[in-house]
Amino acid sequence: MTPEQAKSFATDWIESWNSGNLDAILSHYDEDVEWSSTCASTHNGLETLRGKKQVRAYWEKDLGEMSNLRLELVEVVTGDSSVTICYRAPEDKFVADVLFFNENGKVLKAVTMSHETP
């Protein structure tokens, strides 16, 4: 993935989250996606969610609780078949999503890390 493609993907990804449209968000992900996040373990006891159905159920609840969600893109870092999207989230959080793509351009594995900004 070129830096331009990564930036375009990240911009679309952020806009999908900001729209609150779960179908638009999930359109970026493969059916067999694995998503890991310490935030997920806090909410449901699982650090890794497997499959789009499990991820949908978690994010559906999460989006319902955050009706004013606004993410602000900070940086995009490109790898061979991966992209790291760094952004600011509500409650002064700095977040990095590391996304690994399959051969069809869908996210197959995702890892989310965050911390509160000082």
C-alpha cells in the first residue's frame, strides 16, 4: 500500500467512525477479522474479538454509548500490508489502530492501543 492509498483509507475509515454508521465502519473489515484491544477486555472480558459478527455486537453497543463520537486523524504510517492510524478520540485519548490487510484489501487483523494525553 502506498502512502497515498494509506492516507485515503485512513481518511475514509475516520469519516466512517465519525458518521456513526456501523455498516460503513465494518465495510473495511473481512468477515474473519480479529480485533484486539485492552478497551474490549475492560468492557466484556475478551481482549480479542473474532469474526465480524462478534466485532459488530461490541461496536454496536459502544457506538450507542458515544453518540457524539468525533475522531481526529493525526498520522498515518504505512507498512507492506498494514497501516497504523493514529488519532485523537474523546476524553483526551490518543489512539493507534494497527490494521493488517488481506489480499482483497480488507482488514483481517486489527490491534487498538490508547492512552490519555498528558
